[in-house]
Amino acid sequence: MTRSEGKVPWYGRLTEILMPLLGPADVGRQDDAPPPRTVREVECPLCHHPMSEHRLEQVGGKNRHYCPA
């Protein structure tokens, strides 16, 4: 958007002012791999053991939760 095209909205004028000062967004290279995500182990609200130690079954449309403790 330039001023020669007509009236520029307020956010266009703000962009024209800030772009020379701040520059474009720094998003990194496209071929870089994203940082690894940390896997958070969820604990059981009943026995406080990790949920990966539990057995979950669906019987007749209802979920059953079997604690290892």
C-alpha cells in the first residue's frame, strides 16, 4: 500500500512507519527442522502413577480405567 493508491488505512500508515525501523518478521529458514516437542507424562488423578502404566478399555460404550496400583 502506497499513498499514491489513495487513502491508506491507519494500520497501513503504521506499517509504513514501523517497517523501516523494525523490518520484516524473523521466521527463520524454511528448511530448518522445528525444535523437538517435549512429551509431558500425564499422571492418574486417582493413584498418581503415569497414565502410560494404566490399561484403558471401552466396554459397551463406556470407558474402563484400570490402575496398576
